[in-house]
Amino acid sequence: MTNPSIIDVTDLHDPVLTPLQKQVLEAMEAQPVEISTEAILDAAMEQTGLSNFGADDFRERLDIWVQAINEDEGASNVTRFNMLQMYTRYAATRLRLEDLIARHPEILDIEIDRPLIVAGLPRSGTTHLLNLISADTRWRSLPWWEAIAPVPGPEDVIGDDGLDPRWKRAAEDWDQQDAILPYMKAMHGFEPDHVSEDIELQAIDFSSYLIEWLAVVPRWRDYYLNHDQTGTYAYLKKALQALTWLRGPNRWVLKCPQHMEQLPILLKTFPDATIVITHRDPVASIQSAITMSCYANRILRKSIDAGKYRDYWVDRYRILLERCVRDRDTLPDEQVIDVYFDELMADTDKVLKAIYQKADMPLTDEALADLHAYLDAHPQGKHGKVVYNLRRDFGTTPEEIRKRFDFYFERFPVKVQVK
């Protein structure tokens, strides 16, 4: 008998679609999706009734986002529609944020006080660690429902049920995604209360590596990697100031894997931050990330070329880790801590105590009880254990991938996890 808790997606290359997946694809393919910068900005202004986007340097980046997705011939109309909606959402959020600050300029005087910032490979325990620490309510975190709509609109009035309309919209979206891609929650769920990466706030400035995960956009990758991100990190800080003004407290816990390749700019933006860098065997991280993405690609792409996807992300991880190795020692010792995946899983309390000590935050008995309650409610494999098979699904071996990262293993004592 098949173990229902084991999720083995054996059809990554040639997906066997569910009736709902077929229905979604057929419905979307019948509706051409036109994406242009002006259409996005016009839609955002119509949605909000606002017109001030602030500094207009973002338009160059938005133009490249638009050009990059329009060049992705393999994207399905589901992807194109999602990207259009997402770009418009960011533009509308930017309008609301600029309007809020224009009406309350004191927001820009708010100090972001000693944030705790998690950087680390995607799929290396960063999400787990972020959500775990966020269970300690002395920290201010960014739940998904707030990340995708950080500034409430006039319609976002809490009703008699006590629920923020933004939360309800996020819950509806998650229910829809879960119905279409039911295995995704075992890989990376997006429930409304799930704590989000701060990349959603960087995207209001139309930058970050975000859209690389959603489409094949080498034009944007090259632009992003060759342009200073100081301005976008400053915009992230501005968004955090606004969110602090809207709803405290002001001791943030943040996270984004991208920070690994932007460490000097991260520290420049948040000079009193404590930076937690999580480390894991890159093979384990890569196989998890590309399996998750290729599973979603059954509705996001017209066809799946697992080999090209593998090669792209192996190289992208190389860049991420090369920059981390290059810049890690520029961080002050008193403000950075390296966390290893195997140690985090084996003795979570020990790692937490070290992080809290580095951040100068007392780990009280009450806080530790809250953290343990979170762990009890979110056991590993709660939604099933995913099977990863590099040889079968991606035509390679762990050794072939790992040799690309000798420089990383030479710098950090990372334990080999996948053999």
C-alpha cells in the first residue's frame, strides 16, 4: 500500500494533469494577456485613485520586467496573467505607500531598531527559522497577508468578524492555489499567516531576484546582478518604516535568501542589524527548489525542460554563494552568526539561544514556550514528505552538482546531506 504521507511526483517531465489543472489552463489559453508598462501603471492608478509613484527611476526596472516576461515564449497564459496581476499589485502598493508617507512624513523619522535578518540559501531552513522566531511576539514580522497588501486601501475596513479584508483575500487566494497545486503546501505553503520574505517589499521598487523564480527572465537576471541594489534596499527600509507606523512593534525579524549576495548593502541599510546566515548542502537546497518549481510548472509553462531548469539554478546558486563567500568576512563578528542546517534540526534550542544572545534579545521562559508551541504545531512533514530524485528527474548526480561548490565547502563546514 502506498504511504499517503510520502509525496513522489513522478511526472515532472510529462505531467498528468488533474481535471482542475486542465480547466485552468484551457480557460487561460483562450484569453490573450497583453503586458505593457503603461497598462500596468494605468491600472494601478485606476485601482487606487492615486498618481504619485515617487521617484521615477523604478520605471526603467519595470520596463525590463515587462520586456523579460514578454520574451519568455515558454510561459503559459497562467504565468502571464499572474505576472500582470503581480506587477499591477506592486505599482498600486507603491502608490499607496507614497501617498501614506506624503500625508505622514514623520514615518521617515522612524528608526528600524536592531533588526534580526535571516539570509541563507533557498530551502536551507530560512523559512522555518523565520516563522519559528516570529512566534515570539516581541518581534515584528511580516505575515503573507500583509506582505502582499502592506498599505490598506479605503475598502480594507475590519468588519464585525474581526478579520482584515486583506487577510480574507489572501486566504481565498491560498485556497485556490491549494486546490490547483495540492502538493505545494508540503513544499512551500502560502497560507495567509505564513511569515513572508521581505522580498515582497523590495518588489515595490521593481527589483530583487524575485521574478527569476516565476519565469525564465535572463534579461532581468543580468540587469539585476549588474546594478547596485542600494536604492531598492533603501525602499525596503522605507516600507518597513511605514509598516511600523501602521502597526508596531519596532524590532523586526526579516528574511530573504537574496541577502546572501547583497550582504554589504544589507549592512549599509541596517547598520545595527544582527545577520543570521543559514548554511546547507547546496545539493539538498537545489534539488528541493527545482523539484518544487518544476511541479508548479505544469500550469506555469507550456512545456518542462528539467535539464535547462537544473542548469539555470545550479549556476544561479553558484553566483549567490560566491558573493556570500566574498563578502561574509566584511560583516562585524558581533553582528553575524552562521547557522548550519543539520545543527538547527538536531538541537533547535541551542541554535535559538545563540541567535538570541547575538541579537541581545533575552530568551525568556515565556518566549521559549511560545517557540516550542510553534514547533509542536508545525512538525516536519506535516503535509507529507516529498521525495527528491536528482538522477530520475534531472539527469544528474549529487556529486556532479556538488563539485561546482567546492569553494563554498572550503569556506564553511557544511555537512554533505545528499549522497
